[in-house]
Amino acid sequence: MSYTLVHNKQENKYEYHIDGHIAYITYDDKNGKMHLTHTVVPDELAGKGLARTLLEDVLEQIKKDNKKAVAQCSYIVKYLEKHPEAKGYFS
């Protein structure tokens, strides 16, 4: 399934809006590096692989913006352990 990534710059979040719920990744932009700080998927949307899809979309957007990501969220650190091919997105 495909979702539309929303960049909520006011709240420093990348979001998916699904069925009245919001899944998101928060970040801090520090000198062009996107420090990904927290991943949240509401219970109503859990178990569908949404965190992974959201993260992969966020990484693609960061790449398009010519920036690098920094993993500061435990979910993202674990994702990198399982997907070493994604390390190119990170500094």
C-alpha cells in the first residue's frame, strides 16, 4: 500500500495521515543533518509494517533534499542493523 508523506515543518515531523490517525517520525535539523529522534505508529495502525515504510519514505525525502540522516531513535538503529544497505542515507 502507498501513503503520502507529509513534511510538517512547523512540528519537525514527517507524517502519514491514515484513517484519522497520524504515524510520524520527528527530527532535528542540525547543520543539514536530519537527526531522526522518534518514530510513532498509533496502536490502530500497528502490525502493518508502517514504521518501515514511513522510514524508507523519509530517507528518500532526505536524500532528495541533499541531506544525510542521523539515527537517534531506537527503532531506526534496529532498522539499520537489519538493513545495512541503508547506511548510505546516514552520516
